[in-house]
Amino acid sequence: MNSARYFQVPLFILDTPFCHTQFTDEARKYVRRQIEEYILFLEEVCKKKMDHDRMMEVGKLSVEGKDCAGVLDTAMHKPAPLSAFDAFSIWTHRHLRAQNRLSSIIRGCLRK
């Protein structure tokens, strides 16, 4: 028995194709359909319409996170331009921002 059945909670499995060499247009369309289905699923479970502007904001934070990862990668150089403490501070700040945003979205969903 899976956890969703055991706890009697909704479950959505997002299926993404394995990409051997490149992310094809067909794979992109497939993933997009999956995400559209996921949005419908969340709207039904949360009884709330998705806020597309908020989604764009969250997407921008995700891109910022990728930029942050590049900065952290520079710590592998010798001499390193930042210490482990610096990396920890950057990583913690990044995750706290994302966690706060995600918590806000979840709380908004649960209020309904």
C-alpha cells in the first residue's frame, strides 16, 4: 500500500521522459501537458484557481537559484573565492527565500 492510500490523500505523479541525448520538442510538449494536468489537479484539490502571476514569480526565483549554484561552484577552485561559511550563508539564504515562498503558497491553498 502506498502512502497516499494509507493516509487517504490525493496523489499526482508527474511523469517525465528520459532524455538520452536532447530534450526534444515532443518531450517538451509531453511535459507541458503533464504540468497542465498537475495544475488542474491542484486546483481541484485546493479548490482554488492557480495564480499565474505568482507562478511566474516562483519560476523567476527558481532561475535565480540556478545562478546561485554557479556561484557556489566557484568554491571548487584553488584558491577558492569563497569559504565554506560563505557558501553555507548563500545556500541558506536561497533556500529560506524559496521555503518562505513555498510555505506561503501552501498556506494559501490550505486556507480554502
